[in-house]
Amino acid sequence: MTAAPGTPEPAAGHPVTGLDEVVHQRARLGILTIAHEAHRVEFGYLRTHLELTAGNLSKHLSVLESAGLIEVEKGYEGRRGRTWITLTAAGTTALANEIARLKQLIARVETTDGQ
């Protein structure tokens, strides 16, 4: 099976081998996806929409920041402290690669349905 143009080829013959453990985790994939959609997203928005505790979200953000996939900016809005998250170029690439792998997996399942 060949990949669509612009889609990375699976490393070892199956798309699942190319999934990124940092990106693929449910909460982190959600963070990256929302940050991609919003371009800049506030911590509280992520916490609410991903249904995470503040501590859990902070840990996931630390993993993504350490991997260079997001930037975390702390500041104030009025008198309230705020934390904003933006996707880096590496984060955009990692998200696109993950989505491409997932599309490859879906295509494999769809082509074998009913056989």
C-alpha cells in the first residue's frame, strides 16, 4: 500500500509504527489540535474543554513544551494571572504527521471492511 502524496511512509511497513508517543496520548493530541485551531489558547479553556484537572493539564503541557511542540506564555489579563499556549513549527509538523498516520490506519481499515 502506498501513501498519499505528501504523507510520510510507515517506517516498518505499518502506519502504527510511526505514531509519536508524545503526540498520540489523548490529552496531548487534544492540546495540540485545539492550539492548532485557535493559534493561541488559554490554559482554562484547555482544562475545561479537555475535562482535565489543572495538575494533569500542567503535566501534559510540560511534556509538550519539553519536546519543543508548544510554547507556554505566562502573563496577566487585568489582575488575573493567565497562561497561553501556542503551537511551535515543530508542533505543527508533529501534529500533521500524526494525523497522516491516523489517516493511513483508517484507510487500511476501510479497504479491508467486508472482506
